[in-house]
Amino acid sequence: MVQALALMAIVNPKISTTVIEGGAFQQEVEQRQVMAVPMVFQGGEMFDSGRMTLEQILARLDTGAARREAAKIAAKDPFDVLVVGGGPAGAAAAIYAARKGIRTGVAAERFGGQVLDTMAIENFISVPYTEGPKYAAALEAHVGNYEIDVIKSRVATELIPATEPGGLHTVRFGDDAALRAHEVIIATGAHWRLMGVPGEQEYRNKGITFCPHCDGPLFKGKDIAVIGGGNSGIEAAIDLAGLASHVTVLEFMPQCLADEVLMDKLNSMPNVDVITNAQTTEVLGDGEQVTGISYRDRASGETGQLALSGVFVQIGLVPNTDWLAGTLELSPRKEIVTDRRGLTAVEGIYAAGDCSTEPYKQIVVAQGSGAIAALSAWEHLIRQQTVLAS
């Protein structure tokens, strides 16, 4: 959002943008009660918060933009392969499909997906270290090297499978736009899992946050908690320990499940504590912002409270598949059920990455499953064309 607003100010002299670094101007943050970034104010009133692309900002300002864009999308010719989602799986699927010389499209809410909210990436083979936003930009740049029609700021709302072999599948979006394709690869990823406790929704972006990389500087010198002791949670705690006065990690299980190398790093930090067997039961606040949390020891049954200014929730992901209920087979965890080639129960529809039953939710796994789905779609497309030609 920051880059988009700066670009608007550069291009249009009638637009001015002031960027405030929250970590350096704590007084400004406190006066405006900013508990999550980016947060944009227009004329003294909050305009929006969270990540927004240039297209999304313009759509908010230009009320007729969505209608015009929907008409443009509806007028597009059918794709051979349409990828829904722009994360690692979606990008890999699009590239592998485009390299076959077939008409390929990508429709995504934001390019990079969940990776944009990821901090250090140290297990992507051949790249010893990178960060989520940098990696997401590299994904988009790589896709841009091919003749791929990228359609941004699109959230899929309905899938209408073809009614006959070789027919066109339709994907509808929230603004009445629709795209058609012979083969559809769904790579919509996942979103942060919520704790589901009282106070969580009330204090979201008021101390409850999911992005340590984005919001960590706002809690400089304060006491905070990280919920979750997996790799994401421990990485967050390590990163936040350099900013916060004290970090407490609460893990539901009897022990943290993060990699040993991460636990060794965490245990070397003097301002971090870990509480295991801890079930968070409530987020506490004063009506304006978070003041603490309550938790229960699952082993002893005893309860406790922590006085805190912020809570970073890192307890896993939930697939973005609600829009497919009743159309595709979903697992009990709401993952799209696929075979080893990425094919769903509906011919010509594939799924890849974190939204599918592909095991191990890792970037490298998501990319592999995206490539597999694209190759499977291409083979099916060729067979269908051969059958129809005969």
C-alpha cells in the first residue's frame, strides 16, 4: 500500500502522501492508536488498513472502476488454463502452463499470497536467505517473463464446472466478473487460523495481529506474546525479541514443534519465555486495545494471566476454499481433495499448494504441486483436443 500511494503522488501532482515510520515515531503511533500497519488516513479519518494494491486503492476511490473492470474481464476469450491464485503454487502452475505455449491466465487477489506476510525464508533450496515480500516480487517478475494474462484484485466466489466433456469451466468473482477456461487450477492458498476465543475479533488490529514482519516495530519496548510454537511462531518470537521488552511463547502442545535450529536460537535469547500446554482462553482489553490474555494449563487445569500490549497469532493456516463447498470434494480440514497428479473429482479441475490435500505446507512443496497440476492439465488438454478432432 505504501508503494502504491507513493506512486500515485509521483504520477499525480494533485495527490500528496506522507509516510510515517511507526518504529521511529512512537508518539504518532500512540496518538492515532495504530496497532497494525499499514494504516492509511485520509483527511484525518482512517481510510483502510492492511495490504492493498494500487488496483484496490483505485477501486475504492473510483466507484465505477469495479463495474468497468468486470465488463473487461467478461469480454476475455476463454483460456486453455486458468490459474486461480498468485502464490508459489499458482505462479509455478502458470509458468509451467505458459511454457507449453497454451493460452494461460492467472486471477489472484494479490500476487505472492501468504508469502507476503512471511519473514525470513531459509529453507528454499539454493537460496540461503530471503524475505517474503522480496520472494513474492521475484515470483511476479518471473511470471512476467511469459505471455501470461495476470488479473489482479480478484477474489473467486463460485466455480461452475463444464456440463460436457471438453466444455468450458467458469470461475465467477465477487463483482459479477467471470472467466472461462478448458482447464482450471485452483491455488488459492490459505489464511491465518484464528484462536476462536473471546476478545480476539474485538481487538483485531488493536493488539491482535498476524504479521510480525509488518507490525513488530509498533511494539518496540513492550511486552508481547506469540501464540504457537511451530516454525512460524518460533521464527516470529526470535524476530520480535529484538524489538520487544519481553516475548512469551504459548504452545498448546506439551512441547514446541519447531525445528531444532530455531529452538536453539530462541533458547539463547534472554528476554523470551516459553509456556507449554497452554490453551489461550481469552484476549483481555480496555475497550481500545489489548491489555493481556488469559490461559489454562492443559496438564494441571490451573489458569493464568499475562499483562501484554500485543498478541501475535501463529497457529497455522485454514485453506481458502469456502467458495468451493458443494462443488468440489473437501477434506475435514477444508482442503481440496486431489490425487497425486493434482486432479480433483471433477474432470479438468485441479488444485495445488496449501488449499489442497498435498502434504506439508511449505513453499517448495507448493511450487512442486503447482508444476504437477499444470503438467497434468496440459496432458488432459492435449488428449481432449485429440478426441474432439477425431
